[in-house]
Amino acid sequence: MHRCHFYNVQVADVRTGAVRKAAPGARAQSIVMCLSANRNYNVKAGMDLRIVLSAVFCAQPLANAKHYGFKQVCEILEKHGGTEEPSNRGSPGSAPEYEIDPSELDWEKGVPIGKGAFGEIRLVNWRGTRVAVKTILHDLASNVNVVKEFRDELGLLQKLRHPNIVQFLGAVTQSLPLMLVTEYLPKGDLHDIIRRRGAMNAGTALRYALDIARGMAYLHQNRPHAIVHRDLKPRNLLQDEAGHLKVADFGLSKFLKAKNDNVHDVYLMTGETGSYRYMAPEVFKHEKYDKSVDVFSFAMITYEMFEGGPAYKYQLPGDIARDFAMEDLRPPFKARTYPDGLKKLLSECWSKDPRSRPSFVEIVERLEKMESSIPKIASDMPRCQCTIM
């Protein structure tokens, strides 16, 4: 006998007509469990699994749930922060414009290139092009929190268009496993670059810093709501063929819905999100925070590029985050390659007071002035290998 129990409402088994109340702890979770198990439930007669999957897993789940009359699903989505936003897709229940037919992805021949907490990333051929495909492990597809993170990342990626943001190509949302498809960036991430090269010269480090700052300025200036990354770190900064960095991995990112355009609006966001070594003090202390937490992380990353690695690298990351938050500890400047004004800028970026941290728009302006003032020396950036005939 198959039943679906959710949100303390009575739901009848489609085949037997049996009725049972939901357990309080199984509300939203049971919806996803029923869907992943390919079980029907009579929230609306005649709806098959594809339509129900579309209503819950698509980029606009609340709009679809309302269209099809899934009242209980609407209640759950709204309870967990679901909102309706304008969409460029077709009618509810139809495949989104970004939907990719999973049969076009040569998954079995794909090469694993990364692993996350909830799944893996593979290099896969899609219509003759190598792409990166992020999936959720099958046994986690019934976890409502994992699916929510997938849906949130999808909702963000499809809106972003910038040279320093990883390019979203499409997704698989109408069947399991769920997949996110992005451009493949073959040059690795900034963590590996620093590990291989060590400390960078000023020209290279400033160019990388500008790539990061420009991408982040785009996110923070997003309209109608700013986007905070919340997990900015070298592993989430990927290098393209031309040698530029792109911001990636938006699993922890959020739209920040403020009352006005003040750069330091405080949002009702608390809790430890992100990686300890790059975590702003207010995040570690579970205080309210704003998008300036990304500015703090940026300062730590830029410091690593000039110093050749993180400060206090032999200490546990959690201990470092605690010392940053509770003891006002900050990394010492040891390298001699910092251009004039950069130490001051980094000190402002990792300030204890979030309101003292500059915006990324200001950071870009100040970095551009520094870059124009340093000597044009050889850099670590890839150079053209063309031959003039």
C-alpha cells in the first residue's frame, strides 16, 4: 500500500482509498519521498508524475502548484519561503526553456571531475560540447533540504549573465536524477593555482582580484534583489581558457530582499554558512549579516594570492574563524609585493564592522587604479602562442 502523508492533512491512497494523517515531522519531506518513489497521490485526479515533478521541482514550483490546485503543496512551499516570481517559461506544467533532455547527456562515459556533499560533478559531452554536469546522488533525491538547495541554485544560475560568472547552460528537472549543466572550465580553480604557483606577482594577483570583484559587484548590484554568495573561496573560483576567473557554486547563495538600496541593509539571515577560513565574524557568531560578508571573504582570498597561501594554515579552520570573530585576529602582511593602497583596502574589507567594508563597486575602482600604476611586468597569465606569418 502506498500513501503520501504531508502537512497534517488526510491524503487518500490512490488505489485503496485508505486515509491516514501525516506525522508532524514528515510534512515537506514526504512530498519529495513520494515523488522520488514514483508514487501517485490524489491531490488532483489524473496528474501523472511528470506534472507533479514539474510543480515541485521546477524553477517556479509555487506558481505551478497553484495552477494545478495542489493546495497542500502550496502551503508547504509557502511555509518554507516559496514565492511567485515572473517567469519566461510556457504554461505551468510544461518543460522550462532551459530543460535538457537527459538522453543528450553522455553520462555513462562522463569523467568525474568533482564531488560535493550531495552529489558529483562530471565532464560530459552534450551536443558535441564538453560541459560540467552537477547531480544529486540518487539516495539523496528524497531529502527536501538537498532538493531545495538544488532548486535555489537553479533559480539563481538561470538569471545570471556576466563574463566573471560561470555560464549556466540548462538543467534536468523533469526526471531524476536532477542535473545542473554549466560551461566546463578546464584550467582548474584558484585553490589549485595558488598551490602550484605559490605567491603571485602583483600584476597577476590584481587581475585575478579584479575578476572576482567584478563578478561579485554584478551579483551585489543585481535587481530587484541583491545576491549574496555566502561561500566565496578559492575552490569556487574557476579559471577559463583565457586565464580569467569566474565565480561558481551558488548552492549557498541567496536573494537579499531589502526595503531600499542601502548597501548595508541588514537581512534576517543568521547561522554558519560558508567555509570557516573565509567566514566573516558576524556569520560565525550567528548574528544578522548583509552582503558585506562576501567582501570579508574576498579580502582573505586576495591575501592568499599575494602571500602564496592562507594565513595560519597549520591551524584548524574552525579555530581560525573563532579567533577572527572573538579575538579580532587578522592575517599579518609579510609579502613585499603589495601595491600602494592594497593593504589598506584589505584591512577595510576584513573590518570587524561590516559597515566599514567597501562595496565591490568601490573595490573595483580602487583595484583598477592600482593596476594602472604598477609597472607592466611579466605575469603568470596565459599568453598567446600565435605565429605571425
